[in-house]
Amino acid sequence: MKPVMVKKSPLRQEYLDYLDDVMYNPHPGFHSMRVQPTDFNTPTEARELTTPTNINFKEELEKFGMNTNLPLSITEMGHTEPLMGRHVYPFQAFSMTPNMFNSGAEADLPRSYKIGRQNRPRNLQMYAFEGKDTTPQRFANNFQTEGIIYGDVDESNIMPVFNKPVQYPDLRVAARSLLPTSGFTPDQLSQKQQSIARQMMRVGLPPVLTSEQEMVPDITDSYALDAIRDDARQWSQNQQRLNIPTEDLLYASEPMEIAFQLLKERVSPEAKRHKLEYDKKYESTPERVKYREDLNRERRRRGIYGSHDHKDISHTEGGKLTLEGEHENRARHFKDKGTLREL
């Protein structure tokens, strides 16, 4: 009896080649992705983050005792301003089906993005972000890893992924078919879902981001692959390139300096003008002038004036002046905790 030759379908072979190319790709072409309704403007222009949907989501997480670590607004001197930006996910298919063990897992997208009028699926587009200056300035592990890119983004750093609108049910199935742990492959999907999967493969969207130092012998093993998953790998690697240091935002207990910087750089022109006017008036008072003169005099006495050594002269609770790191000093600027250093 003649052996029967089984010929792989073109899409099946494309998927196998895709896994070889991107499964352990240390540097995907894009670092973040955003999925939003097609009737929204492209995410180049920052939008106010204090939308009812975002606020409700944040409050729901707080009910579960979870802190999102993703600020939507900044309050300074009793004046609250919304921050401007957009939420994004890691650039991986896993972001659209964030559970290695549950085929029913859904992305943490707002319900209004998934279901539109008359309870029908809403038309969506996926955008891919590139460029070192557009890496999220703040990120957190909520139900799934997500981040915020603050401020406007140059249009040249954003690329739409699909050539026509997609709907989330099809997008989720197509994304799951790219995971080697799913038990099915893109060539087994409907024509519409195959097209979505093919376009995600061709843009280089990895199935899942993994640790650069680890590999598993069997990529179809859900437990083994999940153990080396590193969702924020591309974001954490770019911390030093950000105009707002990610490590300060993540680990400082009270990152006021960074919060002030966000307020100055990311909010509306009216808010900036209000802040500049307040600062000018406040810093010109006799008390503040004397305060700065005392600190500068001490820096000259110590021979560090103008050295840019990232050290501050700060006041202690005993009324003395001491030298400490600028981040430690500026993180204490809270009335309820006091601003003086304990010695």
C-alpha cells in the first residue's frame, strides 16, 4: 500500500513558521497594543483618563483590595486635574485572551468596547505602538497587565493592524489560536477569524511574551509556558529610556516629584498656566526666598553648589540641615506625614 502524503495547508505552514520566528523573539517590533472602537479617533491624541468607565473600573478593583497603580488624575495643592493619555496592553496575543488554562477568558476591555447598540458586537481596530519614547510610563498587574502612555504620541509610532474592522469574539478566538497551548491552530478557524490571525502573525505579534533567559522543552505545556511568562518584559527593559522614570512610579511610596511632572507635562494648557501662575506667586514670597537662600548657602558651604549630584539639602525635625538623595527628600512632601526628615 502506498504511503499517503499529508500536505500542510498554507496557513498551517505559515503558523509553524511564525512560531519559529517569534515564539522567543527577544525584540518584537512593537512594545504595546491598544484595541478600541473604530468610531474613535486614532490614539495619537491623548484623551482625558477620568472617564466614567475608567473611574468605575478603578473603584471595582479597589473593592477587591487591589490598587491599580495607574493614576488617572493628579491633585496638587487641592487642585485636581485629569491626566491625558491612553491605556495599552503588552504586545502579545495573550493580551486578548489572558488565561493560559481557560478557553473562555476575555480581555479586560470595557464592556462598551465589546458590545454596542442593540447588544451587537462592536467594530474594533487594534493599534501597535513602537518607539522608545512611547513606552508606558506607568504599568501594573491588575486582572491582566496593562499600562498607560501619557501625552500625545507621534502618528509615525502607531500602526493599525487590521485592514478592516473586527469584532471582539472573532479577535479573541483568533488570538487564542496563536497560543501553542490552545489545542487548535489558525487554519481550523472560520475564514474571517483566519484573516484576523494571519494579520496578527504578519505584524509579528508574539503569542506570549516570555523571559529572555528561559525556554521550555514543550511550548504546548500550559503550566511550563505560564511559568516563564513575562508580560511587561518590553516595558521594564525600557525604564531608563523614559522621560518619566518608571521605577520611581512603581516603587516610590509617595512619588510626588513624578506626579508634579506628570501634571506639568501632560495636562491641558489651562492647567499648566494655572500651575505656573501659582508657582511664581508662591516662590516669590519672602519666606520662600529666605528658604532657598538658606539651602543654597549650605550647598556652597559644603562645596556641592551646582554639582548636579542628585543630592538635596533638607531640613530635619530638629531644625538642622542634612544631605540626602533628592528622591527621598521630595517623596515626603505630604502635609499629613510632615516634610521634615527624621534623624
